[in-house]
Amino acid sequence: MVGEVESMEHSHTEGDVDADGHANNAPTAAEAWYRPGESFDLSVTVITAVADVAGVDPLQNEFSPLYDSVDIDALETALFGPDSPRPRGIRGELAFDYEGYQVAVRADGRISVSVQD
């Protein structure tokens, strides 16, 4: 792993409450940036972004394995690999569901995570 995970930006929905009526201060969306060769592995960046929205420590969570939802190696190859069939000037995005969240990974390295409706 080289470099650092970029800081995440949050958008909060005001007035959210959980089933018990307690205020829910967890963000409803987060954004992270993946830089191949400069950042942590793509899987680490995705898990960190999901954990941020879930309001849990990315190292102390009980998420199912990411590979149960997406082939992260294929995702990385398709969007960032040197042999990617995508021309460098073309933008692309792949999205998948994971642990009740919608995760979208863009070819420019932006990772967006939002709570599924």
C-alpha cells in the first residue's frame, strides 16, 4: 500500500432518526478518491468509504467479504488497468450494492457511497 486514502466528503441528511427515535448523525453519503499506484488498494478504499457512511471503524466491522458482491480485481482492471479496453479520454462508472449501500466507482478514481433507498 502506497500513499494515503484521500479524505472523505460527507453529505448529511438533517433530522434522520433511527427506529428507536434517536438522532442519527451518521452521514448518508461519502466520497473517496482512489489513485492507482498512489493510494491504498481499491478494496481498502471502498471498505473505508462504506465504513464511513455506516459510522463504524473500517478495521472493526462485521461486513461481509467485498468479493461476495463484486470482483474487485476485475473492477480495477476494467477501470484502471493498463490494458483496459476503455480509451483514456472516456469516462466510465461501475456500481454495485454492498451491505445496504450503493457503491459507484468511476474511472477518474472517485468512489461514491450512499445509503440504498
